[in-house]
Amino acid sequence: MIDYPNVPGRGLVKESTKKDRVQFLNEAGFSLAHISKSEIPAESLVNNIESHIGSVEIPVGLAGPLLFAGGDTDFRYAPIATLEGALLASMNRGAKVISRCGGVNTHILHQRMVRSPLFLFDSLKDGLIFNEWMKDNFQLVKTQADSHSNYGKLIKLEPQVSGKSVHVKFIYETGDASGQNMTTNSTDKTIKWLEDYYRKVIGNPLKNVLIEGNGSSDKKISHYNINQGRGTHVIAECELKEEEINQLLRTTSEAFMTSFNASATISRLDGMIGHNLNVANVVAGVFAATGQDLACIHESSVGVLTVDKTKGGLYLCLHLPTLVVGTVGGGTHLAAQSEALNLMGCAGTGKVKRFAEMIAGFALALEISTFAAIVGGQFASAHERLGRNKPVSK
């Protein structure tokens, strides 16, 4: 029988158990001299992490100012946690050209979170009966789901038959939280009630129920979520003047359009999901700085960029259809992360729409500057100058 090592205090998040675990690793021959020097009190991390041993510091740079036009026209800033040289320089060039051309306009189409439990039956017939029952009893299910959350509101049910099983998408609005845990809790309690109710009141057999059958594509990319929504669907747009394109971006609208059309063609031929250059850089940088769920960077980085030639320059529009963000919950309560959200004017309740709009605006700024650098022949030289970390022999 294998003698499995017993890590001290594995289920406890306290300074004392953190020290015990660090000592355990030191005795095993591992040095944690830097990781263990954390300024985050262990007790503040309860329900955020287990088996805590310290923290890893990521440098944070300042993006902006970027002018946001519309009802509250103002200059805004964003903290970007990154180790990629040239990234902030490019974002700031994009922010400057957008601002000098009148600013970025943003709009939220919707905010949703999806949980998709799986209902298992003994026959296709039983599954089909349940499928129709779910379609006809939305209000009954909604009453149950809404009773388990102060903020989550069930707005839609979408059952789908799969052989002897039925996947049911529970679609919620979740206020200022990204909502994964909120919707999991509400859905779990609802399906437990539903399992008992359906067997006793309806009388049809229900073999088993799972909280998730993978139909929500949680932390994964799916065409359904892009088209129907999971997270926040936000749009950012701007118009660039030819003079500013020439002076700040060092290219022309004609060159930009020619290259963009060619890149859009190959993305379709390759089957790329969406079409953008590096939206993920902004999403990852903001997520790391503000305490978001880092596993959602993948799905949140789906971006669809379009560019049109105008009489005076270029029109650009960026869709982020699956941006999973929150201004409450997760790691947003920690001191540094809360400070980062405050810098964006996005801390606390009533701020999630502004937060999503800012991510989209700064992502558009980076898209513009990056593509201009490629078209204008500056991309490699900028990374050589700012982003190439060359090892130095000692």
C-alpha cells in the first residue's frame, strides 16, 4: 500500500496552517521564500482558496486615459496585470487615437448566466413527456428558482431531448455578480424539489438528475453561448479620422481595410471562433487585476471585430458576446482587487455594466493599435524593443 503524504491542515485557511504547509514543503526540499511572503491575510481568503501557501505577484500597468462617449462622457483608466512587454504601450496608443477621434461608444445587449442540469429517464417516451412538461411549467419552476437567491432571476428554460435524457438550460440574470455559484445553488435546490414533485405529482418515472450535463459550456466556448448568450454581451464602437490614423497609427485606412479583409477571409477558412487579434490580452489583464474567475478568460475572450471604410476614415466595432464578469463576489472583495475596481469606477453593486463596457472599450483600443502595427510594419520592432525579455548571462 502506498504511504500517501499527509499535508498539514489541508482544509483550513489560516495563517497558522499556511505556515505549517510551507514548513512541510521546506522539509521536503522545496523553497517557498517568495511565494510564502504574501500580504494577503489568510483569513480573508476563506471560501476563495484551499491549502493556501502564499501568493504570486503580477505587475500591474495603467491603461488609459480612454474617452468614453455617450451619456456620461469621461476619461477612464484600467489596471492591467501582465508580464507581456509592449502590451500597455499598444493599448495606450489605441486609447489615444480613439479619444482624439471623439471616444468609444458602448452598449450592453444582455447579461445572462446558464446552468444546464441533466434529467435521465428509462425511455425516450418519458423524456419527451418531461420535455413538454418543462415547456408548459416555466412559471412554476421560476417561483422555486427565484426563491433561493436575492439577485438571480430565472428568465428562461430551454429543454432539449437527447435520447433518453433531457438537458434543460436554466437561464438567469444575476445582477452585479458573474453568477456561476449563485445559479448553481438556485438550480441545485430547484431540481431537488422538481425531482420529488415530478415523481409524486406527475407520476412519471425519473431515473436520475445531475446538476450539470455540460450543456452550459461553463468555462468553454460554444456557438450556442455566442449566439444566445452566457455572461455579458457588450459592444464597443468608434470612428477614426484619416489624419489621426496617419499620424498616430502610422498607416492609412486603405491599407488597414485591405489587410483586414484578407485576415477575415483566412479566419473563415480556418474555422476560427470569432475574429479578433488579441482580445484575450485585455480580458486576462483586467481579470487578474480585479479578482475575476481566471478560468473564464477562455470563453470571455471570444471577440468579433468588424471594420468599415468611411468617407473620413474607418468605423470599427467589437462584440464580446460571452464576457463573464462581476463587480461583487469571487475575489473582488480583496484589498488590491477592490482598489483596482475602484480605479475603474466599478467597485460594488450597480457597476457591472460599466465594467463590461470598459473591458470592451480597452479591448477595441488594443485591437486597433495591434492591427495598425502589423499593417504599418511596426509589430516585430515594437516587441523587439519593449517585449523581448533577453536572458543575461551572469
